[in-house]
Amino acid sequence: MRDQFPFAVARVTRRWRKLLDERLKDLGVTQARWTTMVYLQQGGEGLTQRELARLMAIENPTLVRLLDSLEQQGLIERRPCPNDRRARRLHLTPDGTEFMNVLTERAARLREEMLDGISDEDIESAVKVFHRIMENAERQK
């Protein structure tokens, strides 16, 4: 089972992303874009690009391209940082907030469908296992 574990996790993750992409297709946003917006919303609006890149564990140049496309779509805006003239803080626009409301609703429906028949106790155990795996991974740095 230990040998199969990483592959099972990867399959579930790929399937989740594929299904959610299908449900968001009509909004014209890619998985990379919606993931960026989720991190921005969860990390708290007003993050700098550097803070968001660190939170997402991606390189800054990769993030800049994603942010440029989200800004062109009118979903986010960069505002000057009051404490650092060189930095910009990231905020959702009203359209971005509306998008996140739709994303949250569709993701919640998909989550309930995928977790159908699984008890809250089993989900809690799985989440605890994933947290422990992440703690172990962080020690590997």
C-alpha cells in the first residue's frame, strides 16, 4: 500500500483538477489561473507578488505571467504598496470576487460529489495524514 499511496494521491489530484476545469470552462479561466486566485483569496488580499509566489511555491517569473493574464481579464488589480514604492499589492476586482463566488460554489458541489459516502471521521483522518506527510516533507529541505 505504501508503494501505491503517492500514485493514488496524484490520481485523485489530477481528477479533481480535470473535473473542476470542466465545470469552470464557461468562465474562460485555466487551472493555473483559478489556482492563483484561490491562493490569493486564502492568503488574504493585499499580498505582494513575492508573498504569493512563496505561498504557491512557484517561481516569481511564472507567477508574473499568471498575474498579467488575470489582470487583463479584469479579475485582479495591482495596487501600490504604501510602505514600499517598488512593491505592488494584489487585490481581487469586483469581477474577481464574483468569479471566486462562482468558483467556490462549483468547487463545493464537486467536493461533495467526490466525497459522497465517505464519513467525516474518515475525511478527518485523511487530512491528518496529509498534514503529517507535509510536515515530514518540510523537514526534507
